[in-house]
Amino acid sequence: MKYRSPQKSSDDDQRITTLDKIRMLRRDEVQIILIIPIAFFIFYIYRSYFKRKWSENLSATLTFGSDIVEGGDTVLKEVISNRKRLGIPFLEVRFQVGKGLEVENGQNVTVSDRTNITDIFSLRHYEKITRTLPVHGARRGYYEVLSTSLVGYDMIGAVEHYALRDQNTSLYVYPMVLPNDRFDVSFSKMLGDVVTRRFLQEDVFTFRGIRDYTTQDTVSSINWKASAASAGLKVNLHDPTSSQEIVLLLNVEDPSVLYDSELLEDSIRLVMSLTTFFISKHIPVRLISNARDIISGDEIEENSGNSDDHRRRIAMDLARIDLTRDVRPMSEILLDRVIPKARLGSSQSDVTYMLISSCQRDDIIRAAGELADINGSLIWLSPLTPSMEVRVPEGRIQFHKVKHE
């Protein structure tokens, strides 16, 4: 039996330990080498699956709040729903609105006459997110959102995936009513003669409502059934027998080569002001204009009416006016459509024509003068800047300047 020295035994143990470490390192290297392709394979499977499935059962719905008057506020509600097991780590919702509408989410980028809106979400599986964005109606107009672009990103976020969702939401921003201090005379005084031209006799066949009885009412006007159901006497309200009508003629032709575009906006606001005033007095209003509808492209026109619904229809027409379109000369509309009808009804004194126009070209003045001669009068309301002079001669036409600020 050979004798083994302690030193030699120690060297052998150290060699064995070193071999074990080498084997462990090689095993770790093999594991690392195997993990890398496995990780790439798993990532490839995930990315391929995400690419195919991310937009499935993913919906985005946009809805505006109630219609507003320019300068007012409403909301835009976004409802994003992910009805599947796959989550979406990053989702961009992109859409466009008209430049006059301000959507407050801090990521607006204005491009030309449109504003791009981008909102960012992170959706887990089977999750729905509702977000409400404040909206400010800075300018009159009709605003639509017809589609939404969805951009999805996986966990790495290096690749963009696109999808479109149709939308059908719209918002009316109605023109505001001009304050009285914008007129060179009192608004009520200027239109007082028009209102007082109505006949005072009431038509018993046109029922309008019920009010409290006064000592000036006749016994025959008492509504006994309504009186029995209330604490006091009630009488019927009837519309006047007069068929008086206001015809508003809105001209949106350029007033000069260089002009403030807000002059035309003031003309539109003025029509809204007149419509509101006369319908509040139960006087029928008709609208004729050379302005074009942004939806149909047709010239704006509304038949006569004096209801709240009629006022709203005119407000919608005015909101949809597209001032970027070419228009026919207003003199042509007066000569072809308005004056022939005025001649047919020249014996009637219950129609008042009101021309709203900042443009004072000679052809419009001549056509307006002819209409004034046939009808007996014509009121011309003209939004003008302080530097613009009045070219309409005094006499046949009652000209009133509207201050433009």
C-alpha cells in the first residue's frame, strides 16, 4: 500500500474543484445559449399574435355633447373598449376636427384648416375606458368626426399597427346674437315700426295658448274649462290675423379686396339676432342667401315660420355656411328670385325685406333700390369697420350701420 502525502491529496481536491467549476460554467453557457433563441421564439410568437389579434373586438366611439352657441363649451366623450384576453400596452386614438373647435387634451397639433387630436390609452384584457374631453366652440360652424385612426403598440413598442373605426358624430356651433350696442341706433327702436305694422285684431281660429284673465279681456275670451281646473280665470291666446312676414336677405360676397373676414361672420350673427328677435314677437321669418351649405353645397334658404323649431333650423343653416366656397352675386338672386315674387305681391304691405350685406357694390345697390320701389321700403343692415364708408344713397333704402369691433 502506497503512502499518499497530504500535499498531493490537497492538489487532487483542488483539481477536482476546478473541473467542477468548469463543468458548471459550461452548463450555464449552454443554458444561456438555449435561453436566447427560446426568448426570441416566444417574442416572435407574441409579436405575430399581437399583430393578428390586437384590433379584434377593439372599439372606439366618439360622441359630442349638446350643440352650443359660439363661445360656449361642451364635451367630447371617448369610449374605448377592449373585449378580448389580449391587452394593449399602448394605444393612440387619433382624429381630426375643424380648426374652430378647441379640444382640450394638451396634445392638439393644428395642421392647415384641421386640428389633429391624439389621445393615449393603456388597455388591459376585457377593459373599457371612458374619457371626457372639454370642448370650446371658438367659432361658428358644423363639426364632424367621420373616422378614428387607432395605432397599437405591443410591449416593446417599436412597431406601429394601424386600424380605422368609422364615426358618425357631429356638433353645431350656432352664431351668437349681437349685443344692442353694436347698432348705430337702438335695435328695438329700429325694428319697432316693423313690429307695430301687425294688425291688432286676433284670429279666433289660430289658438296659441292660455294666460291669466285681465279686466281688459272680454267674457267671450274666457276658457271656462281651463279656469275650472285652476285657481283663477283663464283666457285663450290667439295669433294676429296679419300675415306679416320678414324676409332676410343674407349676402356673403366680399365687401372689398382687402377686408376683415369677421365682417361676414358679423353678417351671419346679425341674421341670427334678427331671427331671434322677430320669432320672439311671433312674426314669421324667411331666409334667402347666396351662402353655400357645407354639407350639400346648395344655397341657403328657409321658408317662412315663427316657431322655436324654425328658429333652430335657421340657426343650423347659419352654422353650416361655408365661407370658403364661391357664391353667386346677390344682385342676381334679387333680380331672378326676389323681385319677381315681390311684383306679384306688390299690393301686400305686410312683407318687410331686410338686406344684410357689408358689400355695397353698385349692382347690389341698384337691385336693392328696385326692390324698395316695388315693396315700398327696404331695410339694409351693414356691418362696417370704422374706415369703411357708406355708399348707399339716402331715400328709398333705410340704411343702418352695424359697428364691427
